[in-house]
Amino acid sequence: MTSPLPSILAGPVLRRLEPSRLAIWLVSTRPLAPAFTMAGQACETTCTVVPVGREAFVHLLDVRFAAPLPVDTVLAYDVQIPGLGGVQDWAAHLLYPGESQPTLVLRGRFDHLLHGSCRKPHHPARDGLLCADELLLGCEAPQDRPAALLMTGDQVYADDVAGPMLRAIHQLIERLGLFDETLEDACIDHTQALHGDTAYYYRRAELLPSHAGTEGLKRRFFGGKRKPIFSSANADNHLVSFAEVMAMYLLVWSPVPWTLVDLQMPAGLAPEHQQRYGEELPHIEGFARGLDRVARVMAHLSCLMIFDDHDVTDDWNLSLLWEQTAYGHPFSRQILGNALFGYLLCQGWGNDPDRCAGLVEAAVELLKGQPTLNAERHDALIERLLHFQGWHYSLASDPPLLVLDTRTRRWRNEDQPHKPSGLLDWEGLCELQQALLDHPSAIIVSPAPIFGVKLIEAVQRVFSWLGYPLLVDAENWMAHREGARTILNIFRHSRTPGHYVILSGDVHYSFVYEVLIRQRQHSPHVWQVTSSGIKNQFPKRLLDVLDRLNRWLYSPRSPLNGFTKRREMQVEPRTPSSRQAGERLWNSAGLGQVFFDEDGRPARVFQLNSDGRERTEFVGKA
């Protein structure tokens, strides 16, 4: 006999938090009329409900406070649901010891932030979000709490899915009745065949539309097989349908959906796939065991997010040629659109409810009462999602926070479409400059570092020049001449801030650079603070070699800098306290932690290590 479904599948998750407004995300198995309450605070709550399955409903509570919330004060809140009670009754795992309700703190200044990216469930490293839970357990005063948790890319890996995770996704789709869809120009015409059959476990690359443009060199360097349009080297279980994407989000953010699935190895797997499934299973089980504490963090800290490539697919929009190839095929376009659809409902909507309202209304029209999505309306919504220009957002915090969309607003190379695109187009860069004017300091979230490791960027440049940017993920700000020149000019502008802190991820290692942009009248000070991954790491031996070579070849006094854009900068790396003297890159899963002084400069920068080691501080010259 099938056990009854729980009422709440995920949440509440605190999203955008401002003095007079709060967004809360949750998912249930039936449409609800939740009531937000906070002692001493009059408020009005609007709840928008989006059905994504027969028994799955995404809710966003938009809470407007009659008076601004007090700052630096612990505020208990509750989400009362008719017939269920409060959070204590239906999600007791979200409460810290001694709490009867979850709490939040609106910080008066953004003087303490957590940030990180790249959370791959089946990576062997321990989940870095557990570091945030351990931090909150030790917070004695409201001023000890971070102002926000910034998730700077790759919250899910739609293109790199373990077999046990795919098994859980398909079981959850069935239990919740997540909506089906027809597939255009694919070798199967409906997602029911995809969700109900293990024949394509570890074989999804055979389903995906192929492109042979980089096939020869990939095989020569990596022994790879024929590659699909999707350039991920791990696309064997690439998510395809909207239902798969939604199930993935539920399974990475909440422990509850895991009670509805069985990870026993399915029948029919080839022997080599059985072995791989068995190797991945302990990592997925360990990941799931920590989700009660991950969900607890997300109920207590404002969680702000932005996509990078793996939220959709590896190398997403890397070049104009990639875009023309991927969006020119109906099936690959549908796969990309479905991932962006899931991003809208699970990430983008909570970042900026007003800007996403029109897209959400269209989603409701598509999804209401539909066991199978209407193909014409589905395609129309994907068209809107792919052309939407509003994924970036900002907060009027102190210092102001600006979160960049470096994936869909690319500066495309029309003359050489195979070359990497710039990470932000001219219009986006102009908007960034306008947003920065007359602020003394600013925090910018750029998923990819603006100032990266020079040796790695040089390798990427060589492969891009040879015409193979996909081989080395050639995505860095300095790879595009016009984009690099423009961002440096923005930093130099006499009315833009004197202090910038750039928070980034993407690269699977962590580092801190202090950068002085040289100019006689206005020489801004920039700190590039990179933390990656939350649950991912760079190959250790390779990073050690690159770290040392980069130190030897591109030290601050190296003449090689004269051949790069660093001739316009003075770059001083901070050194990880846990490493030997002179090494600059830190390779450990976890979270970045930044403390800011009154002028918006990073007073102290740490990496919280998920493996239990003491936190690592990035220290400058004495």
C-alpha cells in the first residue's frame, strides 16, 4: 500500500528580504492558503500558486510589512496553514534547539555574507551548506548572523546527474503526477516513455541532438565519444523534461521528497552501469541525509541566487555558434527552455517577484489543469524565457548588492561566432554603470570571476584562438576585448565606487585577489573573492601544478603581465592561511565567508571547509 503524501514537500525558504518586504517559497501537494505571521508586525500577504503536477504546487508568499522591520533583531515568524498548524507542527526539522518558530534577522548593513556555487549532489565532498548550519548553531547575537546566503551559480546540475538521483527523480514524478509533455524532433515523442523506462539510464547522450564540430579534438585529448550539442562531458543522464527539472529542485533542497522514493538499483541496467550506480549510491545517500540541516539554513537565512551554466547545461551560451546550434534544433531548445522554466519557478521568482510576475502568469496559464502541457503554449513560454532580459537584480542594501546575469546577456562575436562571447553585453554594462553611480562602495555578484587565474585564462585563450573554446570552458571576462575594456572603464569612472567587492564561484577552487585599477585621477580598489564549490572540487594534483606555475609566471612583478590586461592593474593575491607560503588557490568544498568594514571593504575573508577542518583565512601582506 502506498503511504499518504505529506502536505508540504519543501520550504519555507526565505528568499528576498527587505525592510518592508519578504518573499517565501514553498511547495506542497495541494494548493494552500498559508498565512504569514510575525509577532508585533502588521503585514499583508499575497500568495501565488503555480501547479506543476497533479499533487505538486509551488507557492510564493509576498509579504508586505506595514512598517519597516527592526534591524539586527531576532524576529520569529510562522507560516500557518489551515488544518496543519504552524511550522512547528508540519516541519519541526526546520527549527534550531530552543525554537518554537523559525527566525530571521534583517541586518542593518551587509557586513557579513556567505557565498558559494557549484553544488553537485554526487560529488564525494561533504555538502558545504552544512557549514552554514553549523555557523547558525553558534550564533549567539543577531549581529553574528550573515545578512544573506548568496548562491552564485550551479544550484543544480541539470547536465550531470547520478543514476540514483535520476531514479529518485522519476519515482517522484510518478508519486506527484508531475506534468508530462510532448517532445519535438526527438526519437521518443512523449516524456512518459522517458520517465517510465530505464533503457536510457547513462545513455541520454544518444537521445540528444548531435553536432560533430568539436568531435575530433575532443576524442584526441580526452578519448571522448561523439558529442551532442550539449557539450557536458557528463551528459549521460542529462535532464530533459520540465518535470525532471522540478523534481531535481525538490530533491536538492528538502529531505521530505526522499521519503517518497526508493533508491534500490532498477532492473535492466548494463553491468558497467550497475557498477557506476553502486559507486554513486553512497554519495547520494549521504547528500540526502544532510538535507534536514540544509533546509533549516534556508528557512533562517535570506537565500539569493543566480544561474551559471550547469543550472541549464555546461557551456550554456558560450559562443554565438553554440547558441545558433543549440537553439536551432527544436529538441535541444526545449531541453534548455525546460531548465530555464524550472529556474524561473525555483530561483528567479524569489529573487525579484515583480520583474518575474509576467512570466509566472504565463506559466500558470500553461500549467493549470494540464496533465500534459499544451505544446503550442509550452513553446511560446520557452520563447519568452529565452528572450527575457530581467534575470539580473539588485538590493538597496548597505553596501548595495548587484547580481549580474552573465549567461543570457552575452556580448556575442558576430564576426567570429565560434569565439567566446563576452559575459555581459554593452547594454548590460551600461546599466551596471548607471546602478553604480555615486555609491562609495558596492558588492557585485559575477558567477564567473572578473579577475581570474592568469595562467588558466592564458590556456583558455590559446584554445579559443585554435577554435576549440568548449574544451577548456573559455569563459572569463578578459577573453572578450570589448567587454574587458568596458568593465575596466566602469571601475575607473569618477562617479562609480572607490571600493568594489566581487563575489564569484564557477571554478571549483577559491582565491582572493586585491586589484588596484591604475589611473591617475581615480584608482578604485577591487577585491575579487571567489568561493567554489559548495559540493565540488578541482582535481587536486592539477590545481597544485597550475597554482605553482601561475605564481612563477604571473607574479605581480612578472614581465609577462605586460602582455596581458594586467598591465593596467596592480594585482596582489591573498594567501590561504592553511597552505604553504606563496600558494594562492584553496581547493576545498565549503562556503565563502566575508566580513566588511564600515567603508564596504572586506576586512576578513574565510573559506568554511566542509570536511571539518578549521576555516581558512585569506591573508594579505603584513
